[in-house]
Amino acid sequence: MSTVAETQIKLTPEHDARPGASVRSRLQDLLPKIVLAPSFAATIVFVYGFILWTIYLSFTNSKTFPSYDITGARAYQRLWRWTFESDPPSSWYTSITNMGIFGFLYIAICLALGLFLAILLDQKIRGEGVLRPIYLYPMALSFIVTGVAWKWFLDPGLGLEQTLHQWGWTSFHFDWIKNKDFVIYTVVIAGVWQASGFIMAMFLAGLRGIDGEIMKAAQIDGASTFQLYRRIVIPLLRPVFLSAFIVLAHLAIKSYDLVVALTSGGPGGSAWLPSNFMYEFTFKRNEMAVGSASAVIMLMTLTAIIVPYLYSELREKPR
Amino acid sequence: MLRKLLIGTALATSFAFSAHAADVKEVQMLHWWTSGGEAAALNVLKQDLAKEGYAWKDVPVAGGGGDAAMTALKAMVAAGNYPTASQMLGYTVLDYAAAGVMGDLTETAKKEGWDKSVPAALQKFSVYDGKWVAAPVNVHSVNWLWINKAVMDKIGGTEPKTFDDFVALLDKAKAAGVTPLALGGQNWQEATMFDSVVLSTGGPEFYKKAMNDLDEASLKSDTMKKSFDNLAKLVTYVDPNFSGRDWNLATAMVIKGDALVQVMGDWAKGEFHAANKTPGTDFLCYRFPGTDGSVIYNSDMFGMFNVPDDRKAAQVALATATLSKSFQSAFNVVKGSVPARTDVPDTDFDACGKKGIADLKKANEGGTLFGSLAQGYGAPPAVANAYKDVVSKFVHGQIKTSDEAVTELVKAIDDAK
């Protein structure tokens, strides 16, 4: 305490005595702002600026190149119409239903599996230092590597099915990756394989942060292990759930490359996610307006999910 | 409006512009021919230009279909940093020409007589508003069958002349325990095969009306339904594992004798050559049954950009070299396609190449040279992709009947127009 007071006393006269030093200290105060300014400006332009630009483009009739004459919401009307074309499914209908299936299963399974693995690893077992990186490692791979590896593994002519046939189990049949109704679940499998180890690490860090005294107190009160986790540990992990959810949600939304590498779009485009739809329409079909509109809808959907969740979680902080 | 933007961006990035301003004796070339055979084929052009004193600056953007290259090109053009030329496909050339960024090679074209030697169907894409904006490099055609000769001999098959012959042949292969039809279940491969099916089912007139003019009555006609029925018939002859397979793996099945036949464009020949197979003894090339005399084509073009005057000489040299008979012959022998001008001698080509050249000439004269809808030469990309969607959904069962397929096709094409 006293040192702080001393430095303050020492500093103040200098400010008055030497104007040069005042400029320097003003500069010092400004320095963080100056250093941050370029990245701040870059974020404003390249993230928020382009969000606005995308919204603008979605109301034009841009095709191959951007066009700047507002022509109305035709792109949204088309998407809206496609939303209800389920038989035969329009590409947009496939994309959004896949997003629902993939998003829900991917997040739910990753959370459940990650928590389960973390609890098991937290039982003071031997060799934890070896096991943890093994589970964590898939996260170090890019989606492309994960996708290609699982593509080969799941391919009935190359991978699992073929191997089991050679081993003599000829009735074994697993062709989800070639099946239009099940291909999206293979994306879930590959995605979960990649991310659950990372989520485990997050939960493990959370578990290590829990005060041992609380656990002991509960045990003295006669709580069973199940009750201990159900009533005490998991509720205490709530902030970890929040972080994990946000990490998983954004991974799910940007899983474009996983779908491409794993399924190249699936039979008849049955594995598309909205990100595939967006890229396909903007860059391959020269329908930039429709692509932009789908991007805007993706952003809106994400906002609609994340914002209330963030709000409800962060509001309780001050207590 | 776009032009204003482009100019504005060009001014704004004038620093970058001048920094990139290329050496006047240099040809900047954006392309996606990065695989072994393709790169070797392009090397011929490189050497031709070197002889005339022009250096070659490669701007390769890998990725087979050229999507990545086209995205890169968009960025370069928006920044005002035009390459001398870029590999481009059909409607892309016209899009860029409409945006006013393409150069004008009409003088050279007149001098070299391109108007007469390049098929009229190709000029639809290389000439915009009366001006030559692109130099076609080759003509691929998609209505081919590629057959493993050993398997063909084993099952005692002969060249199928009609669709029914073809089905009978496939049945023979099935009975012999060979996969009859090698197909990669990706939408462009299915649609490429369907192009041939439509031509075979409906004949040249019908193909043109439905697949190039997008005439609604033809698209929902009974002939179109019959075409879808025929496609469904063919799909019953593929192996259960076909979905998502790459085209060259399907070709490999034929090369190895695991499958009898593949319906694919003539780029498949490159795979046979790479495996040291000779036409006539190891493999056979026939026109898709019922399409002899017609050619469904697609073509690679070098789009020529509106570069500053001091770089124009290099551009003219590139265009002239591209359409020179010697290069057209040397390049296409390696690439598997046929020359983009009909007056190139066929001496260096193999049997399939000779047939391809003769067919192209005949089709050009008889008016039966049609753009492939699946390959983006029948209609703009939005329509072509909508078409691929419908065909692929039909093949994989999201669309269940041919009635439903034609309804969907009309709707999807209408939507995309």
C-alpha cells in the first residue's frame, strides 16, 4: 500500500514541473489505445462492415458480381418458399433440417461425452497425463483431415465394413455415409470424435477448480457419489457449460469443411449445411443475393440462440 | 455500376496496381491445370512462347473444378490487377465480358482466320458483342463410353448401337459377375451421363430444345420422362458403393477390369494413358449408344483481359500461340481432348482422338454440336446447377418418379433463370 502512495506522490510534481514529461505520460496513457486501434478498425470493417455489406447485398439482385441497386426481398422470398418444400426436399430445406439435427446432436453428445470422460479422468487414476492428450489430440487436426480419415473409415468398400467382411463377419452392414437419410449422422460422428476431447479438457479444468471442502462436506452429510455429482458438481460447472456451448455452437455453424471433406455434399446433396448452401449459391451458382440472404439468416438464427442464453447466464454474475 | 466500382477499386488500389504491373514481355496466366498430365500439356505453350521471347508467369490455383481459381480471379479483377489471360469456362467468359473487363482480339482473329476454323458453337462463348474475348484451347466431348476390352471379350459383347443394345450389354456383364457400369455418384457425373441419355432418348433436335433453349414444353414432355426412366434403368447397373465416388476412381474400376464401362467425357482417356493402356487393344471408346453423329461438348478457354496497351503484344502472342495448329495438336494429344479448330491434322492422335476430331467436324457441319448442360455450356451456372440438383436427387431417391422429376426440373430451372 505505502509503495503505491509514494509513487503517486512522486509522479504528480513531475507532471507539473516538466511539460515534456506530461506529453510523454499522455502518450503512455494513449499507447494501449493506439496499439489496439488498427485491430479494432480491422474488426469494425472486416467483421461488422462486411456483415452490413452482406445484408445490403441480400436485398439486391447480385449474380456473379455484386450489384448495388436495391431490388427488394426476392432472395428471402425464395428461401422462405424453399423452407417448406420438403418433398422432394429443396436444398435449403435439407440444409436447415440438417443444421437442426447436426447442431443438436453434436452439441448434446459432445457435452455429455466430454463431461463423462472428464469425471472418469478426475478419479485420480494412474496415467492421466498420458490419457488426457490422447483424447485431446483430435482437436489439433483440421476438419479436412478429420473428414478425409472418417470418409475412408466409413466407406463400405474401404474401411470398417470391408475389414469386418475380410475377418469373416460378412453380414455386417454399415453404409450410412452412402445413404441419403443417414449421411448427416456420419458428420455428427466425425464431429463428436474431434471435439469431445477438447470439451473433456474444459470440464476437467472446471472439476479441478471445485473446492474440495464442499465435496467433503457433502460426503460427511451422506451424499452418494451420484448425488454428489448430480446436486453439487454439475451445478457448479455451469460456467463451463456456457463456454463449452458457445465453442461447440460456433464449431457446428462453421462445419462447412467437414461436410465437404467427409461427404462432398452427400448423395444428392443430402449432407448440406447452410454454410454449404451459402458457398454453393454465392460462388458456384453466381446467385450472390441468395447466398447473402442465407448468410444473414444463419447469423440471425445464431443470434436468436446465443443472445438469450448469454443474457440468462451472465445476468446472474453480480450476485 | 459494377464498372464504376471496379474503376473505383482500381484507383483506390493504384499502389497495388502499379506494384503488380507486369513486365511487358511477360504472360500472366491464371489456371487450375496443376495435375501431372495437364501441367505437361500446358508446358507446350510455355515453350512456344519462350521461343518468341515471352516469359511465362504462372498463377496456378489448384482445385479440379476451378472454383478456387474463379474466386481468385474475381478478387484480382476487382482489384484492377488483370492477368494477361485466365483459364475460363463458358458462361464465365460472357459474365466477365458483360462486366466490360475483357480485351479485344478481333484483329488477331481476323488475321488468323478464327471465324472460319473455330466451330460456331464455340464462338458463342469466345465472341461477345462481335468481339473476340477468349481463345478456345480444346473441345471435350461428354457422350462417350469407355469400355475395358478384356471384359468386353470375356462376355462376348459388341458395340451397342441403341439404348436397348446397351442395356443388353450391361445385363451380360452383370451375368458374368462384373460391375456393369462404373459411376461416381456426384451430381456433376450423374448429370453428365444424363446429358448423353437425353440426347440418346430424344435425338439431337430434342436435346437442343430441352437442354440449350430450356424450352418448357420439351422439359416436361414425355420424352423427358422417358429419359429419366432410362437413367433410372442405368442406375440399376451400378455397384452399391457408387455414391460420392470421384470420377477417376470410377475410371480406375474400368481400367482394372472391375467394371465394364464408364460414361464420361474424354478426359477419362488421360487416366487410361496414365495407366499405359492403348485404345483398341486395352480399352474401347464408343459414342454413347444412339448419339453417333452428335457431339455434346464443353471447352476450356483462355479469357483475355483488357490489359494496359504495353502488355497487349504479349497477349496477342499468347492468343496466337494458343490457336496455332501445332499447339492445338500437341496440347490436345496430351490432354485427351480434340483441337478447338477443325482444320488441325489428326496424324498425332490415337484412334479415339481421330474419331473425336472427325465427329466434331461432322457435328459442326451438320449442326449437331451442342453444349453440355451438366458442364455449364448449355445454360448459365445457376440453371446448370439446378439441373444437376434434380438429376442427382433423382438418382439418389429424394425424387421418386420421373413425373416428379420433370416437374421439379421445370420448377428448378424457372427459379434459377
